[in-house]
Amino acid sequence: MLRLGTIVLGADDVARAAAFWSHVFGYEVVTFPGSVDEFTILVPPDGVGTRIAVHRSVAPVEERPRVHLDLVVDSPAEQRSEIERLVALGATRVAWSYPSDPDFVVLADTEGNRFCMVDASHR
């Protein structure tokens, strides 16, 4: 059976990106000393679920990436609260051309990688 194992993100500052995403999800940081590109994996504390990896990348951040993460919450209040929490951790709001009445807010991590905070209750 096929399953999604790891989402890999590029970064200029791998340690900063790993710290950000580990705080976002409460994941444990696993480093690989001697790795050429500072490859680091973030693992759920119980070992179950999708992992996030960060490695040093020379590619520039894409303003409108073809692939991005959607982080999902269940209410507008939770969306606001999580956005505030992630901004406090170092995320930034991204200026975006939103549709009318959007269910998402676009943010960028400490490395500029775009992701969305989606309110699943939005209709």
C-alpha cells in the first residue's frame, strides 16, 4: 500500500527552518551529521504520520509555488489563533490575490516557503 512518508522543504538556513517546523507541529528533530546539504528530518513524537524534512537548497523561493502545504483547522477562531501562533514562531503573512470570501490565508515559513492555513468549517 502506497502512503505519503515525507514532505521535503528547501531552506537557506536549515537549523532555523527545522526549529520553525518542529515548533509548528511539536515534531522531534533528527539530524544527520556529515550530510552534504544538512538534511534533517522532523518526526512526529509517536512516530506515526507524515514526516517533514528540510535540506539546504540553492534554488530560489517560488513566489507562486506549484506545490505547497495546507494546514487545516476546524473553525475561524482556531484559524486566527494558529496564524498568530505561527507568526510568533517566525512565519509571515504573504500578500495574495484572494478570491472573495476565502477559506485560507497564505503564509510563508522562515525560509519563504509558502503554505496555507485553511478553515475546514468554511462553506
